[in-house]
Amino acid sequence: MAGGNILHFGAVRVRVTGSGNLDLQMLGYDDILTQTRAPLVMTPTSAQEKVRLFNFISPEMMFKFSTDEINEYFRVNRVTIFVKTQWSEYPA
């Protein structure tokens, strides 16, 4: 998003298939602010989109998906991020 707005990232909805646990992490500028949520248990086939709530305020963010064990794999089919403008600039 452009314009230097401060954004509130409230949730992420993911449709993912694979094996093992998918770790979700949200990272801010230079990885200073981070939030990690409970892992998503993946299955080889899934018609569900799983939701994880976040409370992250930053002008920009990055998502990090990862697994911990050997031979775990994942395929992300869809990602929906729920974002709302919090402020038009940093409060003085």
C-alpha cells in the first residue's frame, strides 16, 4: 500500500495443502517487530481456508511461511490478508 499510511493487519486466511505443520510469522521493518502464531496442521487435500488472527500495526509487513521437520512440504493455494488503515501518518 502506498502513501505512508500506518496499517493494522488483523488476520490472515490461508488455503494450504501439504504434510506437517506450517509456521506463520509476520515481520515488520528490518524484522524488528515480529509476531508468531500457532502452526497450521496441513493435510494432503483440504477444502478449508484456515484463519489466524494477528494484531500487527506497521506501514509494511512481510509474511514468512516455514516448516520445522525434514520431508515436510507445503503448497499455498490462496492467501487473504485482512488490512485496515489505522492512521494516515505516525501520531505526534
